[in-house]
Amino acid sequence: MGWTRWTFLLLMVAPGGATRSMLDGDTIMRRSTAANRADWIAAPDYAYMERTHNDDGTKTYDVTMILGSSYKRLVKDGDTLLSAAEQVKEERKLRAEVAKREAESPDQRATRIADYQKKRERAHRILEEMPRAFDYTVAATRRVGSRTVYVLRATPRKGYDPPNIESRVLTAMQGEFWIDTITFQWVRASARVLRPVSIAGMFARVQPGTAFEVDQMPVSGDVWLPRHFQIQSRSSILLFFHHHINEEHTYFDYRKITGPMLAGRLAWPVARSSGRDQLLPLVDRFSVRRRGAPRGRAASRPNSESGRSVAFNICSRNRPAQCKPVQTDVEAVADWAGP
């Protein structure tokens, strides 16, 4: 009876455990690449805060999409919030950029969006090559917070032929990847360059000492996006000019962007001035009115009626009668209402 019971229990648990242990490193990385591809596609749908630290100091930006490409608005210099005058300056710059993009010809807009996509695709091409560029071995599994991850070690694959300039650096790198055993998302990835590698013939070389580390986190449903990215870059140009980069980026406050323009949507950032929370409207096509205010009187900075809640209307300037009532916590991001 005892043996029968244990045999039954083993048969019940074996399929799941066997499936996990039977996955080899290459299979895990292929599944992980597919998950990262979906994240890459979803990323432009999110606004976020970005704290950047480099040799020039520390700055914090609110990053969002405007008509098909990103825009970074400065909100902190060092650890200090911008002054009221500096906030007004940044808001004017943003309004000017929105107006400029709205006035673009179709060709101008297509060129701008293409430039933005080219920068994104440059990094994405490296990601897509990673399953082919390395041999992967499962070194261990471990707990990271509430998750279990595969620990994959990556070494350059013999005979790998990089299809583009961006991927050449992979031939001289080794890395370690922590991949969630359920979602196959990257929890952490790190890599470093082992030997000099030419990326533009004799003109440019990436040198040993170049390394990066990225941590990711779930932001909505199945979508994971970066939480922290750090890079140390060592390179030389024409073998004489040496270029070093040390940068650290921290990402937080991801929020899904919704709005009237499918090609580019605007978040409503929160600014703090003199201890009082304020919502700053961003697009000239829309006005914001306090509930019950006469038409034509746009309250650009609605204050809270009670506690930390604010009620206001978003109205089309072209059709003032069309308004959408909105009530939200002043810390929240308000959705755009279409004209």
C-alpha cells in the first residue's frame, strides 16, 4: 500500500518537474527572446520616469510618447525638484514640441518616427541575435524574491557569423541571465567583453572592461520593462582616441498611455511646487476647466476641492461643447479624452 501510494504521487508530480528540468539552456533562451520581443513591441505604450546618473551628474525625466516618438521632460536636477520658473520653462518647451509635431507634413512626421524606430531597432537587433550568438548552459535555479529563476551562463558560440555591425560585439562577450521559470522573462541580465572586438573595421573597437547589467520588472499583465540599467563602455577610435562611458539608469512609475491619437499619446505628469500638487495639461488642442466653470475659462492648473481629489473637464478647443468629466487623485495620471 505504501509503495503504491508513493508511486502514484511520483507519477503525479513527475511531469511538471521533468518538463522544467528537461529544458536546456538554448530552449530557455529562445522562449525568453520571444517574451522580450513582445515587451519590446509593447514598450512605446508606456510612459515612465527615468533617473539618469553619469559623469555630468544626476537628472530625472518624465518620458512619454508624442505623435509616434518619445519626449523627455526634465523634472529634477540632482535630487532637487525644479523651481516654479524652471517648471514653466519645461512646460513651454513641451508645448512648443507638441505644436511643432502637430504642424509636421506627412513626410516630416514619417522621417522623425523612422529615426526613433531606427534607434530602438538597433538594440533590438542585438536581442534577436542572442539565441544564435551564444551557447547556454543552465548553471542553477535560485529564488529571487517570490520568483524562481533559471541561471543561464552564456559563452560565445563557435562559428557564429554576425549579420550586422551591432551584433559583432556578441562574439567577444560572456554573460549570465536570470530567467523566470514561469514567464521566461529576464529578471536580470549581465554581460562583459572579454577581448577587443572591431565594430567598424580599423576605425572603432570595443575594449575589455565594457560591461552592462539590466534588471527588469513586471509593469502590467505579461509586460516586463527595465527597472535598472548600468553600462560601462570602453572603446577606441582609430586606435588612438579612447572613449569611456559610465551610466546608470533607473526606471519607475510606469503607466499605460491612453488617448485620442493612436500614433502618439500624452501622459499627464504631476508637478509639485511649494508643497502643493498640481496637474499640468500638455496639449494646446485641449483645455482643462474646473467643473461648473464657464466655457472659455480654462483652468490650466486645477487645485483640489477636498483632500487629494481633483475634478475637472477636458474639452476640445475646436468644439468647446464637447467635454469629458474627469475625477482623479492628484497623484494619478489622467487619461486623455478625445475631441
